Amino acid sequence: MVTVCPDLQYERQVGDYIIRCAQKELQPEITEFVAQIYYHQAGFKFNLSYAELAGRMLEEDHCLQDYSTVYTVYDSGRRILGTVRVVILRDNLELPVQREFEIDLEKVVSDRYPVGNVIEMGRLAIRGNSIGIIKLLFIEAMAGFEENDMLLAAIDFQVLRRLNRLGFPFERIGEPRYYRGSFTCPVAQSVREIKRAFGLNYNREAALRPKDLRSLRAVERGNG
């Protein structure tokens, strides 16, 4: 059962921001944005060049294109502020987090039975350091999921600690390892628990209050 993003492509306005959803579309400019953030802004350490990193990421995007939905937040000038990629497990697909962290997905699912869709959320990249943009991306990306769907992710260890302190209830499902430039943890959680952490019913139109939008604008000005 696949429920995410029934519209294959759309754009919508949220305050001064534009959210774009693109399904089954290769977007080299988004891949390049993510590579630049990882390589130059995030402080990650790589044993390969920027060109090699960007090339490998684009190759992976091409392989996962038919399974992927990418959400991107732009400012009013069409500058990318943040993006995230959602991949839904189906057919014989092996999710990147399964492969890179050798996750026994059957066990992860059985420990959390019943589970609907299994979703990997990855390629999270934010201009600056905005939890507000992360929140906006999560709200948009998860709007179409059911409460018993399960989210997987590989999150930088320091970012994970910060998210946990903010109330994001991610659970580790494997041993941390060096991945994509940083010490990274594989995590999982039900959509139900993530919704509770937000304290929202995931009505996208009501999800961000005016003060949230003011906060986003302040972050944008401070991290241009």
C-alpha cells in the first residue's frame, strides 16, 4: 500500500515560502545542493573529492528515481532553503539505510508490528541551521502517511542528539558508523509517534502557525 504524494508533482505556497513535491524526477540541481551542504557547510569529513561525492549521489538518485519523492523548500526568490528525499519500500528494493548499516528489516518490522508502509527519509540538507525548515519538510513529506507506517533514516549522531532533545522520538536500530562524512546512526519510528512529537494532526494547511513563519524568516536572514 503506497499512499505518499498522490499528486505526482505540485507546488504550494506557505507564507513567503514555496514547497515543491517532485516524484520520479531526477533533479541534478537538488543533488548538487545536498552535496554542497554536506561537503562545505555541515562540517562532514570525506575521503573523496566533492566531484566524486556529487557523482556518487547523482548515480544513487538515478537508481532510486522510480521510488523517490523529493520535497524542497524555496524562498520567494527560488533559492533552495532545504530538501529531503522519501523512498518507499516496494518490489525488491533495498533501501540505502538497509544496505549501508546492514539492517535486518524483517526484525525491525516484527518488533513494531503491525507496520504499513516502510519509508526511508534521507538526503536531508538545510541551508544554515534551521529546525524550522526541518519541521516544514517533515510536515510536508509525511502528510500522506498513515499512523502505522514506519520511518527509517540515517542521521548524523550530533544532529540526532539535538533532535532527541527537541522531542523527536527516534529509536536506534543498528550500530552507528562513519557514513557520508560523519558518525551516523540508523533510526526508526512510527509516523504515529512522530506526529505526537510535533503535537500536530498533520493538517498541512494549519501546521505552521504565524510565529513559525516569522522564525523561518529570521533564520533565512541570519544564514543567507
